Amino acid sequence: MFKQLAASLKSLTKGRPKFDPATIEDPVATLTAWEPLKKGGSNFCTHKLVSPRSDRIEFQVTTAAKAFYMIFVLLGVGVVIGATIAQLKSGRFALRIETLLPLFVGTMFFAVGTVLLRQAMTPIVFDQTKGFFWKGRKAPDEVFNIDKIKDIACWEEIYALQLISEYCSSDKSSYYSYEMNLVLQNGERFNVVDHGNKSRIREDAMTLAAFLNVPVWDGILD
């Protein structure tokens, strides 16, 4: 019954009207793509906007997101330690499937949690003095080849902020994730953040837009 209800809701969602960029009355808006740039997302707020200086804005990972990813890390460590202790106490520690399987599972949980946490903690920076937006642990003036930075945009090229929503569903859950993207003068996009708190992402978009002196194109349909 629940699967049928989920399927019905999904079909209704597919039939929802899509945002029409022509309502913005800007030729760059119609040139810009309006489908999700980053597929998937989360159902809670993963990043928050902070301003360490008047000429710099950053998005940092939230405590809730850190705790979520640390669950995987700690679970992995716990499984490895628990399995090792149990095998040592039994006196039957050896290289066999009963021993290696829990160690492999624990290591996988630890690795996944570590990778997710590291990715989430990647700095997302808007620096007016340096004149760039970038994602990465090194600023553009700290690398030998600036082309090695995947997500980077010159300050003068930033044209607008784009907000769009994506319906994410599986057999177990369904939710909306909200995406904030940078739009350049040529319509090219860079993802800034993507999470499940609609009011927060709208509030952060307004703050960032004022900092950048660009408009917010809100394509989230309430």
C-alpha cells in the first residue's frame, strides 16, 4: 500500500508545472539550463553561510552533517574493533571468511564516512579581494595551475544566483533537495550548495546576492 502511495505521489510530482525562466525577463535566464546541476541531495541542511571578513563569504558544513557522516566513520571503527576483539577472545583468529568479512564491512563504512566528510568539508569560498569564487582547500593564487581547480569563477563573470528544487525518491523515502547555483554571463553554471532546508537556502541566497551585487533567480515552486 505504501509503495503504491509513493508511486502516486511521484507521478503527481512529475506532473507539476515547471519554472518558466521567461518570467525573469532576462536573456541570460533563458540561455541558462534549469534542470538540477547536482543530482540527488540531502533532506537536511548540510551547509551554512558564514562571513569571517567583510570581503569574504564561505559555506561551511553544519554540525548536523558532520554528525551524520561521523556515524559511518564510528560505526566502521566499532565493527573492526569489535570483530577483532571477538576473534582474539575466541582464539580462532585466522585469514578466513568469518574473520575477514566483518573487517571488510567495517573498513568500507569507515572509508565511505571519511570520504563523505572530507568532501562535505571542502571550502566553498567567495573572496572579493582575490576576485574569485572557488571550491577547494587552496586559493587560486596558491596553486601553480589555476586550471586544476574544477569549480572556479572570476568575480566579474558572476551574473546571478539560481535556486531550483529536485524531488528525490527511493523505496524508503522521498524529499525535496534545494540547489543554489552560480550563473555566469554566458549561462554557464557552478553548484554552490545543495541541501534540504528551503528557507535557509533562500535566506543564504539573498545574503550572498547582496554581497555579490547580483540578482537571485528563484526557480523553487512552492
